[in-house]
Amino acid sequence: MHQLFGFPITVDDLEHLATIAFNHLRPGETLDTPTFMVLNFPTFIQQSLRLPICTVARGQVVGPSENIPSECMASPTTVQLLVVWKDSDDDDHCPTQRQVRILEK
């Protein structure tokens, strides 16, 4: 089964997640070009968590937006999302506890 998830995310949180993922994938390496890091945020997260799909997107807010953190809003009607698609069993949650532990290391 495939599941698609979209999580409201700030640019700062996205950068933080990508930095953790980069350090997990390439321990001890540093990036000389910040632009390379920014352009590859989703790729580092995708590879670190072994997800088939990970991308950043903007979604149209339908209905009330009071549960969406204001710093995740790109405009009054648009939210920035981290979108992941993973293979899963019916009882899996995304991300799985194993994936969270991998990122925390």
C-alpha cells in the first residue's frame, strides 16, 4: 500500500531536518555551497528516511486554517508542505519510529 502525507513545515524546520539528514548520510562532510543544500533539502530527507517520494510543495488551504502554524503559511490561503509518499503496511504511521530514530542519530 502507498500512503501520501503532507506536513505543514517552515523553511527553518525544513533546513534543520535536511541538515540532520545530510549529516546522517555524509558524516563529517561539510557543504561549501549553501545553495546546494537548499536545492537538495527533499533529496537528503528522502534518502535518509528511505522514502520513495519526498518533496516540498505548496497546498491550497480549504476550510479553517487556525490549526496550521502561521509561519508555515506562504500566503493567507497557501501552506508550505513537506510531502512524503512511502510504502507501508496498514498499521504503519509515517514516519515510522525506526525512521525517526535514524534521523535522530
